[in-house]
Amino acid sequence: MDDLASFRDALASAKNVIILAGAGLSAASGIPTYRGQGGLWLNFDETKLAKPEAFTDDPSAVWQFYHTRRQMCLDAEPNAAHRAIANFCLPLTLARIAPALDPRWPAPLVITQNMDALSSRVLSSSSDRDKDAAEKCIIEMHGCIFETRCTSCGHIQRAYTPTPFSEALSSAQAQSSSVRIPVEDLPRCGGPGSASNRYGRCGGLLRPNVVWFGEVPNCMGDIAMRMNWCDLLLLVGTSTTVYPAAGFAKTVKERGGKVAVFNLEPNEGVDADFTFVGKCEETLPLVLGL
């Protein structure tokens, strides 16, 4: 922890703080990472499950995979790292450990690459923060597994209920695409039998509202604007090997900002000013003093 004192000094003088979170943030909540030990893409073919073309070719297999993932995320609970980030974003905490924040950005921006909604759920659950303020604190750049988007009318809906998005999914085997579900029995806009041509009830095929390979992540314009002003970037539980997130640290460094890494190992190719190796659910609360 040689960097601890200097990091806290940098945090105390920072004017625009951004937290970029990756799969390692949710590992302690029981949600597998993607490319690490036991990662999802070591056991599943991402080209058959996480591309628009995969959904076009086999929506049944894709929906079964994300249905199982959704249930896993629904059962998961935020861990100490999620709670540390949420506490960090509270006004009273910021006044104590990051008093120099620019009034234009009175709270850190949390950019999560995770689709499990754990960060947004814990941010909005605090009694010290209203819902609108919490929503402004976070960008789910890869979407949310609890949301659906209609492929016909574009309607987006978020639901945290344990009820499957379609009855056919409830009987499918966990993490198996061996059961071929007819496309008409997959989740539909407005529910079974809807075909009113009305927005949100048009009967069109729904898709998980997550960002697949080949698609543009959410809110890239907002992210680019904040990155241009960021003077302290925290990389939490992410190896930053996949673009565009892989380029964020370079953007901050080129503009004179500092970068802190909280990960199981140093991030290869990242010119970090501070590196805290270990499980982020342990290092992050300790380093932030929360």
C-alpha cells in the first residue's frame, strides 16, 4: 500500500473523478467474469451468444443464455466494493475525502461495464440520495440484463421481478440451448398475445437490452465529454483490454490526469500512477477509507 497516502492526496485535490468498473467488481457477488479464471467466454462461444447476428440466427439459444444470467444477477447481492462506491458518492463522504470536486460535477461518475445492475441498485437504495441524483451518477455502458428492447417499436422496459420474460423460458434448462423454443414463444412486446401495433404493446420480438459485440456502447458522447475533464480515473475490477474502455486511461493521462488501478493484477499497458493489487472488495474500501 505504498501508494495509499499519495492516492488520498490526489483524491483530495481532484476536480473530476470517474470510476470505470468491470467484471471483477461483481466477482465477489458470485457473478463470473468473462475472460479470467472460470470466465464465461472460456465455457461459452461469444460469437453464438453475444452478437446481433447470433440473435438473428438463433434467438432461442441467446434468450436462454441471458435468462439464466438474469436469474443469477437477480439472486446476487452487492458486495463491499459496490457499497464502497455508493458510499463514496454520498455528499457527506465527498466533502470529507474529495472536497475539491468541481461544482459542475459534484459527484464521481460511475461507468460500469457490467450488466448486472448491482451498482445502480445499491446507488439508488441509499436513503441519503434521491433517485434522480443516483441515475445521474451512473452509466451502464453495456446495458442492463434486466431490460428488454423491442426489435419492432424500440420500447425499453426494466423489471427486477423473478418472473421470466416469457413462460417458455421458465421451463428451459439452465445454461442450455438444447431446448428449441419457437420464436413466437420467446418474450414479446406487451406480453403474450399482444399485437396492437401500439408502442410498448406491439407484439414484436424482444431482445435483451445489452450491448453485444459489434454494437456501440451506451452514452459514448457523455463519457467522452467527462473523460476530457477527468483528472482522476479509478479502474476497478477491469483489465481494460476491450475497446472503447481500453482507451479511457490513455485519454485521461494525455490530459494530465492520474489513473489508479484496483485489480487482481496490474493492468498491462496502462500507465497507472497508483496500483492496488488484490480483490477490489478488499482494497477499495480500505484505500478510500470507507
